[in-house]
Amino acid sequence: MLTTTQILAFLLTAVMLTATPGPDNLMVLSVGMSKGRRSGIAFGLGCALGCLSHAVLAVIGVGALLVASPMAFTALKWAGGAYLIWLGIQALRHAGAVRIEGSSNSQAPVDSLRRTFSKGLVANAINPKVVLFFLSFLPQFVDASRGSMELQLGLLGLLFTAQAAVLFGVLGYFSGSVGGWINRKPQLGKWLDRLAGTVFIALGVRMIAVR
């Protein structure tokens, strides 16, 4: 099972990374600004639940590697660490480059909430980059001495989904004011990207270094 220390460390990092401007939360903001807060919330909840599919793939993939070969698992750690470092470098290179598109006053047609939710779910679930992220990120917080790695990975995946649902729901609700505020303060976006880039690089180095 997970310890309190594992849970707190994981949630702190997950919340910080989820809150940093990226494809998912930018889409939530854009949908909320163009179609209203209810649509923004529905789309955000869809994106969050889409994380469950990646968590399942991470559990299956890591579990299969553990059974197949410790060497293969080590290779996954190195590949995952390199991927996180690459994500960090990209975030630092392009800090502050994103802008929120959309307008809270636009007259875009309003989809049904169920359809909007489904769009968010599919948009996240079919994103191969999110699969790679989960394979790289979740194992960072697994403690082999605490029992089943697969169970720990599954619980971490549920925790990530839960915090993403809360944050994306809040983003959807306040989409108009949050999106406009970020666009008016480009320096904020730069510092958030720099923070995320630093965290990604640190996690990647840690993943490669820890045996």
C-alpha cells in the first residue's frame, strides 16, 4: 500500500504539473471560454477520466516488464528518465509561448454536455504522449519494499485522475477569468513553464540515478 509520504509527495508534484499550462488544461480553458463554464467543466472531467486508460497501460506495461526481465525494466527507467529530461528541456526552451484561444462572449454552438465530456475523454485517451508520460512519471513514486508495484501504480493512477478532475473542473468553472488573466500576464506562463521544466528534469535525473 501507499504511505502518507508517498501520497503527499505524489500529489504535490502531480498538482503542480497538472496546473502548468499544457495541452489538456489549455483545451479546457478554451472550451470553457468559447462554450461556457458547464461545457468547460464537462470537457475537463472527460480529460481527467481519460487518464485512467493511461494508468491501466502503465500498470500492464511495467508489470509485464518486471515479469519478463529486470534488464528490460532498467531500460524502461532509462528511457523514461530521458523522456522526462527532454520534456523539461522543451518546457524551458519554449517557456511562455502558449496563449489561450477563445472568447467567453463567442456565439459558438453549445454541444450537449455528454458529447463535450466524450470529446475530452477521447482527446486525452488517444494521446500517445500521455501514455509515455504515465510510464515515466508513475514509477517515480513506487516503493518496491511496500509490496505489489502494480497495485501501487494503480492507486497512483487513481490519485492522479482525482486531482486532475478537481483542477480541470475548477479551470472549466473559472475558464473566462483564468484564461484572460494568463493572457494578460505572459510572465506568469514563463515562470510556470520554467518550474515545470525544472521538475521534469529533476524527475528524469532521479529516475536514471536511482537503482
